[in-house]
Amino acid sequence: MADTLTCPDCGKDIETTEDLEEGEELTEIATEEGTISPYSDKTGNLFLCGGCKRPLGFERH
């Protein structure tokens, strides 16, 4: 049995992918001395809480 994720904003329990909504693709970035650099080879799909749309995590490709 997998652990349950609880949304810190609305308190919704996320138990399966049906409790999530998929957002836009997210690109991983690095920051250094005030600048950003995207990692073009590491992107993932952003997943949002199905209740309040808060970003909860992303899946790497």
C-alpha cells in the first residue's frame, strides 16, 4: 500500500492519480548568482491538486 499525500493548502488526500490534475510541462532549472539555467534534457509533467490546483510535484521523463 502506498503512502497518501495531503495537499498542504486545502487538505485534500491524494491517493491515486485520479486525485491529481496534470498541468503544463515543467522544465528543471538551476540557479547560480541570480541567474537561471534550464536543463533541456530533464523535463517532466507538472501535477496539481485536484481540489485547489496547488502544484504538488512533477514526473520526470
